[in-house]
Amino acid sequence: MTANTDAADSNGPESGAAEEVRQAFSALPFNERLSTLVKVELDLLGDAAKTIVEAASKVADEIVEAVAGPEPSPTSKPEAGEQASTN
């Protein structure tokens, strides 16, 4: 347990800010602590859901691109006259 607190104390300026947040949080009444924790959890769940949706969308886009194959460039399309002569 002391190893964790020693590591937290040596994190520089960020550990000071974290300690300030801990002190401010512990000064809150119980019901405000609870509602704050619920809000933080909801924010985290929203971020996680957003990340999952973005990843799934990216995978779906890659699958569509793989199935569709490469798009033909505008210069490689045959002319109307060339189509008539090959038929």
C-alpha cells in the first residue's frame, strides 16, 4: 500500500492537482459525492459508447471498401463510342 502512495507522491504537479480534487471531493456531503460519482460514470460510459460506435463504423467502412473493390478512376472509363464498337 505504501508503494502506491509513494508512486502517487512522485508524479510531480499532476499529483498536486489530484490531491486538491480528492480533498475537495472528500469535503462534499455524501449525497453530492454520490451524485458526482454517478455523473462521472455516465460520462465514462458515454465516452466508451462513442469509441465503440466509431470503431464499429470504421470497421464497417473498411469492409464495404474491401467488398466493393477499388473505385475506377474517371480516366479509365470507356467512351460511349468504344462501348458500341465492342458490342
